[in-house]
Amino acid sequence: MKPLKIFLFILLALALAGCAVGPDYQRPLMPLPAAWVAPLPHEGNPAKLKQWWAAWRDPVLTDLIENAERENSTIAVSLARIDQARAALTAATAPLFPRLTGNANETRSRSSSANNITGGQNSLPSAGSTSASSTAAITTRTASLDAAWELDLFGGNRRGREAAAARAEASVLNWHDARVSVAAELATAYTNLRACEILVNGYMRDAASRSETARLTDLKAQAGFAAPADAALTRASAAEAAARLTAQRADCDVDIKALSVISVVSEPELRQKLAANTATFPTPSPLVIDSVPARALSQRPDVAAAERELAAASGDIGLAEADRYPRISLSGSIGYVATKVGDVNVHGSTWSYGPQLSVPIFDAGRRAANAQSAKARYAETLATYQGLTRRAVREVEEALVRIKSANDRTTDALAALNGYVAYLRAAEARVKAGAGSLVELEEARRSVVASQGVAVGVERERLTASVSLYRAVGGGWN
């Protein structure tokens, strides 16, 4: 092929390379603002995550979240996946550029030849004829620089790079989602533990009171001033309180072990940290939220990551479609060859260049099936994205309902607890004065224990609902 023809062929190929098969990705219309750009939670700054949780005014909690940010394995896995995605992006970009390969080689061989010596030339061997043989050592050295470039005629390589870039962006968003999730999980576990400690303290007071009542009633029964049945009742009540206290302490131990795993703080060190502020709920600033703007949902990194995965799936369609079309590659090589045969040296330069055309003719439907599979994966990813967005809206609404419910019940729960405590004190005073009933006293104690559980549960629900709202909007809000 003449150089002019080759040049024209290359120009035509480059002109064709301007097109790209497969769909051009467009963000699907969702029940969110169409043009939002998802910001990163806490602006992607780990220090700002700590600042947000500092509003809960609990230094132990913020310290544990900071440690989890550094050490938690879920976050470490997400960071490793970022490195993988970025490496995949580099690999997907490489086919858009020529490849250069250097080669060097040296081979040694030996050849031998035999000649018959007779009375005439070209005679056949016969009895009495003689032969002479010769050997020669052959050394060949080559060095070359090879170049190859596949023209991206139908945009397959560009679509592949688009998909890899979208997945790299999704990996970063997934890292932020892991940060938000770990912080929310830790805050929930911490709140549950503090609620458990508060209940333990209440159960301890209840168990001590019942044990003292049982002791005094036993003394009265021994002196004949109380019936044996009353003594049995108080002993049973004390045993019930002791069993409840033991079970609650076990629940707290389980909560501590769970918190130790999430925060990546050893259990002895964690117990030491928790002792500084034991049996006390965090006291975040009051939340007065009637609604959350839809735009706030754009903070959710999992929603944004799902959208990037959708863009990657769109790029995969173009990559699969391009594989069904012809391929044109340009290759060239320059080199040097030196050969030594015996005492004779031969050397010189070599070069070659030219295009290569590859046309798929028959593959039993493999390429078409790959393209169809890519389209099906896009449809699956789109459905996942749509479902995740709707779930985000639902989670925000549910968190708001729980916060409002907890706020509305807090006053009533505290009023009920205070009323039952006052009634219990009056019942205890009547029993000590000999005018009360032990049955009445036990009923008052059960009411206090149940009411205390309700009050602690309402406060725990308020705090965990705040955590759920934090998680539902992707990590805090202004």
C-alpha cells in the first residue's frame, strides 16, 4: 500500500472515530429536583463529621466516632475499593492511546552440512566414496520498538472509560456512605447503652428497696407482727427485682461488646471511657423539624452512588455494542538485526507499518447477547436507583414521624413517672406506719418500674429517631 493511500485511510478512520455507539447517558427524572448535584456529606471532610456530632454535647460519643472513622473495617474496605476503581479507570483509559513495546533478543544456534567427494559432481554416494562435513555457529541479536493503536471507530473504548469513571465516582460516594453509616450505627449503639445503664440504676434502687422491705417484713413475721404470707410476698418481690437487674446488666454487657466492635476500642478501654459519663443520655440541641426539603436528599451518598452506577451501566451498553462492529488497528515497528555466521557478520535496520482490519462474521450470537445483557443490567440498575430514591423519601418521613411522636410523648411520660414515684413514696410511708398494704406497695413499685421503662424508652426513641433522620438525609443538614 502506498504511503498516500495509507494516509487517506488513516484520515477516514479518524473521521469515523468521532461517533460512539450506545446511548448517551442522561440522568433519569426522579421525584427530586432534576438538576441537583450531590454534595458530599459534611463536605467530604472527616473533621466536619466530628463537628456535627459535637452538637450532641457528649465528648465520649464524639471520641468514639472519631476513632471509628480511623479504624473501622467497613470504612477501610470502602477506601480500598476507591483504589481499585481508580486503577480500573486508568486501565480503561489506556486503550485510547497507542501502545509502545520494546523488545530485545539474542539467540545462538549451530548448523552442520556434509558434502560427498567422488569422481564427479552430483553423484550418489557409493562404496569407496568419502564425505566432508562443516559446522558453523550462528548468533542473532535483534532489538525493536513496536507501536500499536486500535482506532476507536465506534466509541467502545470511550464508553468503557465513561463507565470506569462513573464507577470511580461511585466508589468515593460509597466511602462517604460508609462513614455516615458507621457514625449512625455507633450513635445508635451508644444511645442504647446509655438507656440500658439508666435502667440498671433504676432497677438497682428498686431491688435495694424491695430487699429492705423483705428484710423488715421477715423480722415482723418472726416477731408475730406480720403474716408469713406477707413475708413470702416480699421475698418473691425482692427475687423478681434481683433477676430483672441481672438480666438488664447482661444486656448492658452485650451493648458494650457491640459498641467496642463498631468503635474499634478495646473493651477495657471502652469501659473506662464510658465510666466518665455513665447512665446519662447525650443532650443534642432540640430538633424542631416539620419537613425536609427534597433537595436535602441529594446529600445521601448511596443515592448519588446508585446514579453513578446507572451512568456506568449506560457506558457498558456502548462498550458491548462497539464489540459487534469492525476493528481497525495501526501497527508499526523499527528495529535492528545483527547476525553472525561463523566469521561472517551481517547487520542492518528493519521497519514495518500498516493497518489491520478485523470484521466479526460469525460468533453464534455471543456479541449480540452481551449487548442485550448490558441493556438488561441497565434496566436493573435503573430500577434499583428508583427504588432507593423512593426509600430515601420514606425513611425521612418515618424519622420525622418518630421524632414528633417522641417529642409529644416526652411530657406525658415524665408526668406519669413522677406521679407513680410520688404514689410509691406515699405507699412506703403508709407501710412503715403500719397503715398500708404490701399488695398496694408492690403494685406501686411495678407501676414505677414500668413507667421508668416507658420514659427511658421515649427518650431513647427520640435520640435514635434523630440518628435515623441524620442517616436518611445522608449525614446532617443545615
